[in-house]
Amino acid sequence: MQAACLQQSIAPCQPEENLKRALLLAGSALEKGAEILVFPELFLTGFCYEPGLQAGPSAQDTPPYHSLDPFRLLAEKHGCLIIGSIRSGRQNLGFCLDRKGLELRPKIHPFGEEREHFSGGEIISPAYTAYGRVGLEVCYDLRFPEMARSLALEGADFLVTPAQFPAPRRRQWRALAIARAIENQMPHLACNWAEGGGSLMVEADGEVLAEAGSGQTVICADISLSRRDLFRREIPCFSHRRPDVYGRW
């Protein structure tokens, strides 16, 4: 599967400008042959905290999520899978969108000021798509290994992390993104915003297949579940787990 991380620049409270940027990057990714397109966290609105804008489209969307209509058209026309996150009320909703429809998974761990505007979700399960079972986590969720492990144990085929990690913590972002791939022996598409940079596409054994620098850009790589399966046969960590000793984990 050819996947792309679309490292987009995001302007808070500017959905029209963000949509233009997103569609431009999507077109570039599709020209490169991408079948899976991953956007950063809240790529259409950013973290819009302006008091007078909280109830409107500058800050959030509501069902049936018309802000995603341009991406529904892309998915229908190109048969691609589109992944990112949007705001709905007090939820930061990770989404997977393809011809089959829309799957939503909430961000579990709001961080910092987010906690004043967002509630943490309570559902951790893979999203079922035409390209496999997606283990979707959003930004700060990356710091909690229990989440990625829960997704792996529930049968996720690969991990995806849309994020807005800040540039000063890029080394931590990189280390965590690679660690989650190795720990769970599955590919990881970790897509950061342009202002933070450093988006990564990581193989199940920790090999970095593609990595972005700073600024708005698109990176692509081939994600192979057969290579994942080979690595799991070579080092069968999951069959060697001892949850009876760990307690819950």
C-alpha cells in the first residue's frame, strides 16, 4: 500500500485557508500514487479557542460533518483512504474516510489547554477500512504505550498518529513514533503539522521509510503488511507475552 503523510501548515480558526492547503497537498499525494492520505491533527481548524467562534465552522463541525465533503469526493473518485482529525463539540475525533464510509475514534488524552475545551474519549478500537484495520491515536495519545498496545491486541494492521507536536519536542516525537512501531511490530504513519515538522513513516521493525524536515511537504512510502507478518514470525513477541505476570498489561 502506498501511503502519504501530508505535513500541512495549519492556521487556527481559518478553515477555508486550511482546506485549500489540504486539497493542494492531497492532489500532490495522489499524483505520487498514494492510496492512504494522512493529515495532521485538526488540520481544517487548528486549535481554535477564540470565544466568539467556538460554536461555528471556524472551530468545529457537527454530524454529518460537511467539512469532510471535499474529502468524500476524493475518496469516491480515487478509491483512497483519508485519515486525520476534526473537532465536534468537546471531542477531538480521529477519522478514517473511504468509499465504505466514515469511522470515528476520539482522542483519549487531551493535553494542556486542550483540557479546558476537550473531553477525553473512552473508546479504543481499530477502525475498519478498505485498506485494513487502522489503529488510530491522536497526538498526545502517542505518549501512552497502553493505547497502541490495546490497538495491536485488538487486531490493528498499522498505526496512524495525526498530531500537532511542537518543534521543540521533535526528538521526543521521533523516538516515540519509532518505539510504538517496534513495540507493536506494525507500521506506523506519524503525521505532524508543518509548524512542528518531522513526520515519519516507520516499518514494523523500526526502519524509517520516509521522514520530513520542517515546513509544508508530502512524504510517501510503501507500507507492507507481509513484511510486518515476516518480522512477527522472526520475533514472536505477542505469543511470548505474559499478562498473568504483568497484571492488567
